[in-house]
Amino acid sequence: MRSMRKAGLLSLSVALVAGLPGAALAETVVLRDVTLIDGTGKAPAPRQAVVITDGRIRWVGPSARVRIPAGAMVERLKGKYLMPGLIDSHVHLGLVDGITQNLKYQTPDNIESQLRTYAAYGVTTVQTLGTEQDLIFPIQRRRNERSATTRVYTVGQGVVFKGSYGGVPGLDQQVATPEEARAMVDRQAAKGADLIKLWVDDEFGMLDERMPPRISEAVIDEARKDGKKTVAHIFYYDNAAELTREGVDAFAHSVRDRAVDDTLLGAMKAKGVWQMAATLSREASFTYATLPFLDDPFFARGVTPAVLTELKSPERAAKLAAAPNFPKYAPTLQYALDNFGREAKAGIRYGMGTDSGPTARFPGYFAHWELELMVKAGVTPMQALTAATSANAEFMGAKDIGTIAPGKWADLVVLDRDPTADIRNTRAIHAVYISGTKVPTIWQTCAGRAADACGTGK
């Protein structure tokens, strides 16, 4: 009777443990025989294996040496390429329904939908840059748990000088004095913002004033006191030079009004200022009245037929082409490309970011376009991939993502072709893992249509 009681208690204990969240997810996955691109910039390594337990990488090494735990699920990936999930350092979440932008669309459900789209494109972490309501913070905190959703870093709400450029209608982001600026920085830091954003721009001179130094200095100084880095939206060379002097940590866009020179590059390098995001895809998108990729299945699978119809509309194209600033976008793009190339050659640290999320700047797809444009600007495919993985993680202070190494989250992308040979091969997505769990890829997605309406595969 006593032994039966013990057996019963043991069975109950096992059942209770199995019911715990951590135990319920316990599993081991082995990916083997793959060519490994680990995110550090090292040359691809053939015939490698990765052992994943409970969503984290446990072991990495040659397939010939892998020890496969009992009960592990094994995937043989001969001919495939394995890299860390992409990190987009500059996005805005939940601002649009289709291509119509309004803060009312920023709901948890809409944000979750967009995060699934990012994941489908292999973007397993994003950093939101300044237009999010407080509902972003519970979503942000999930990144420390095992889940199958793209992870979120955030600045919460960025700082806008009153009457100047930045932010979104409906959010109280404007400050008029250094004291108000410091108070706003403190509020965002207290809520859990990962860094602090400020805007210094006047929209091609259409606004009377940019954020003045007395405000930006207060933002940068207060952020430093709160232990936070600062990232600035800039457009003009002069503002980039002044913010560098003030001690800003990074730029969210390239200088786009003139060529950068050795004076600015030297100052940025001396102060350790990053080009966190060049947003080349953003600038490129503005140069088209009709976007050039609307018939590309890699894009079209991720948007609804209604969105495609609207994007192809001759009326929309005519309206965009007639806008007063439309002729300015092509030279703006060229400056962005040239200046990013100069920064990279000069040794300025850089990441990858797109400014996706506002109208007609599409989650996930723009990350791949951004990588392509970075290579066009002068970096190698490996350098672009490293920027989008370990470099972004380093700047963001994200210690458990960005490389394929023991202890990191198993946020991974499996590709059919070598992205270091041709950067466009990042589009050849075979599988995406978040915390070791497979999630649907863009090639398994057909937005707004029946599941089989987009065909099968690449």
C-alpha cells in the first residue's frame, strides 16, 4: 500500500511538473549538415550542426561531432544555409490598415499581425522608434520569454520639438523647453524604453524650425543620466555635426542634403556615433510613383489583393508624382547611398534599419530590400548580414540574440541559397525559427486569400 502511495505521488509530481510552462515546452531540436553563417562576420562554415534545447542554442559545431540526445527531433539540411534571424533596428508598429495610416489602428491585434509578417520574412527582432503608445511595453517585455513571435525593443515615444517635424498625430510627444524635454525622457525611461529617440528635421524646409540645440542637448544629457542611449532622426549635415558634438549615440537615417566629409566622419568615429540605420529602402520607395516590386511573389504574398490594387492605381501614381517634394527624392536617395558607403569605408559602426511601418513601407520585405541597397552602396553581402544580426544586437544591448552561439535564443533563418554570394538569396527562405519553434514563412503565406491561392513555394 505504501509503495502504491509512493508511486501515485510520483506520478502526480511528474504530471504537475509536466504541466509547468517551462516543462511543457521542453524539447530538443538538432539542425545538422548545414552551412553556418554565425552572424559574427566569419566565413561560412560547411557541414555544421546546431543543438537547440528549450528554445536556446545548446551546442554548435561540426556535424561529425554532434551528439544527438535521445528523443531529439533531427533535421538534415544538406545544401542549406543557416544564419541568425534578421534584426530591423528602425520600425514603427501598428500605424496602418492596408496603406491607410492612423493611430487608431495601433491595437495589440494589429501589432501582433505585423509581428507575424516580420517573422514570415525572417525578421525575428524589431526595434520600434518613437511612435508607439504605452501598449507596446507589455509586448516588449515578452522578448525575455520563449515565444514564437518576433521580439520587440522600443523607445516608446520619441521627443519632438513643438511645431517641428516628428512623431504622429494623436500622441503627446511635443516639448517646448529643456525642462519639458528632460521630463519626457524621464517618463519614457521609467516606462522601460530601451533608448531615447529625438527628431531634428524640417521636412525639406516646409516647417519653420528644427529642434534647436538647447532641446537636443537636454534630451541627450538626461538620457545619459537615465542610462539610456540616444538615437536621432536627422536629414541635414549641419544637424548631424551638431548632434555628434553633443554626444548623440546614433543616427536613425543618413545625412541626405549633401555629401559627408572627413570632418564629420572623423568626429563620428572619435565619438563612437553609429549609423544605426541608413533606411535606404525608405528613401528608395519615395522615388517611385508605382513601386517596382508589386508583381514579385516575395512581396505580394504578404499583402492583401486590396492593397495590391491600391498600390497599382494610376490615380495614386499620378497623385504621388504631382507632389511638390517628389522631384527631391531621387537626389536624396543618392546622397543616402553615397554617404552610407563613405561611412562604412571610414570605419563608422553601422546596423540595418528600414523605417518600415508607415504607409507603403512594408514590414519584412523592406529588410531584404535594405540589405540589397546596402550592398549597392558598397558593403559586402557578409558585412550587410553582420550589420543586420550581431551589430544591431550589440548596439541594442541585446545579448541573447544576433549570433548563433551557445546560450542564445534559437532565432534562425534557413536559406536555400548562399546569401554571402548574392545578397538577394536572403529571399530564398526555407524555414524560420523563433526560440527553436518553426513559424510560417512568407512562402507559406497568402495574405487575404485562400491558403492555396498564392501557389506553392518559391
